[in-house]
Amino acid sequence: MSGYPTLSLCMIVRDEEEFLPKCLESVKDVVDEMVIVDTGSTDRTVEIARAYGAKVYHHPWQDSFSEARNYGLQFAKGDWILQLDADEELAREDAPILKEVLRAVDKVPEVNAIFVAIHNIFKGGVAKHYFQRIFRRGHGHYEGIVHNQLVYEGFATTSEIKVYHYGYDLSPERMERKFLRTSGLLHRHLEQHPEDTFSWSNLVRVYRSWKKFEKAVEVGEDTIERLRDKMSTSQWQMIAYDTAYSHMMLGDLDRAEELCEEVLEDFPRNLDVLFTLAAVRMKQERHQEAIETFRKFLRARKEEYRRPRFSYLVVDSYGFEDRAWFNIGEAYRLMGQL
């Protein structure tokens, strides 16, 4: 499009014939080129990519997502890079907004990255977080074998451009394979980098997400004890939340409450921690306090919708409004006030 910076889609894929068409369809009219690194597909992934006009490069898998992503960057020619996974899609209504955001940011040379709003779709809800998925070509690269981080020069800006992620809405068998792959990569990495707080927080999240609550508590508590002073504020909030949630699921309500209250002292609008604390108080049969905490959650959530704030955090409870209202009603019922 005349007058706009050029944009290259960069992806790494392997056996993604189920999701890839939807992903590429969502960006085909926005990007100027598609650069796809295939790490060993045996299905129709490469055929589908080429049908959309993508440049496909074959590269053997090296047990590192960042290594594969960085390999693909060398082939991109656009002014800016858009990074997506095959199980994601750009919100169709945000395509024209993306072009306008690029045109505005391109004029600010010290800004080299743009955060977008990732909406994780899963059974029973939506989790939201912001992530750097757009960056100026030549000014960024990836680090970390799992949940890789974009390392970039200069500054970043935020946007409400939406990307939908469907990677958590899979069959139990596929989710188990995904767990084994991800946890295995993290364990191997942490053997060599035992003080990598980002990877420890990711490992706790993996255990909690796959309902391995005993391991989540074990690793979470150990990491908090050893590395609390080295964590960023977002890492602390996430690992405390995941550990508290796991304690709650195992029935240790006092420790779950303690962790939640510690986070909320400094971050009173943390939606996940508010919702978890309210759920803990429901289980403790402290129904009036549960109602008050669910209402705090609803107020914080309303403020988030009205005036979104940038955050590195994944917000699991972003779509839990109905659950909060249901629990408020249930608390009143249990108190005999319905």
C-alpha cells in the first residue's frame, strides 16, 4: 500500500496444516511478503504456505524456537517484521489499524517494537496479555528456547491490535505432547542456566496450566525462596499467582491466600490474583469477603476494558465476568440472602 512502511510476516512451522490457512488468510492483505521457516513438516504445511505466496525455507530443528526464528529473519526484506505462530490469526477488523499504526510509529526512529494484545482462546474462557510481535527489521532478535523473548534496541510502544491464539484449545493427547515438549526444553535449559528467572516462571506456568499442581507448588515455592530478589515485577506476579492457584487446587487455602495478599499489596488490580483470592475465600466459606473480592475483580476488569493498561502479564481471568457474577450469587445463596 502506497505511503505505508512494508511489512514482512515471519513464522516458524512444523506440521501445521490444520491451522496455517486461517493464519495466512488473516494477514494476506496486510503483509508485503511471507517468510516461513519449516523445521521438518511431513504434512501439507509447505504446500499450503506456497499456495499463499510464501517464501519457504527449510531448516532442521535445533531444540530452540529462538534459533529458528532468528534464522528466518535474515530472509525478510520489509521495513517491519510481524511474527505470528501458525495457531494464531490477526483480528480481521484490526488489519487497517495495523497499517496506520505502522505508518505512525515508522516516523519515530527511537521506537523499534510494537506490543499487540494476544487473546488466548481456551475451553471456558479467554486469557489476554501483551507481547512484542512487531519490530523494525534489523533492530531485534530472539533469545530463549521456549516462550522466546524479543530483544530489541531503543523503545517499544503499545497497541490494542488483537491476535487470537488457539494453541491451548486442543485435544488432551495433543496438549500432553505439547506439555512434554515444552517442559523438556525448559528443564534442559535450566540445567545450564539455573538462575534464569524467566524460564523458572515459565516452568511453573507450564505445570499449573497442565494441572500438575504438586510440581507447580514445588518448583514455585523453591524459585520464590531462591530467586525472589532477581525477579522482575511481572515474573513475581506470575509465579506467585500460579503457585497460589496450585496451592488452592491442592487444598492449602492459607498459603494460597498469603501469596495472593502479598501480590495485591503492590499490585491491587491484578485480575488473576483477585479472582483466585475470591475463589479461596469461597472455599473457606468466608462468603461476604468473597463477594467483596469478586466485586473488586469486576471493578478492576471494567477499568481494564475501559482503559487498557500495558502489562507483560498473561491474564487468565480476562473473560471471567460471568463466573464472578455467578459466584457472587452463589455466595448470597449460601448466606441465605436470596
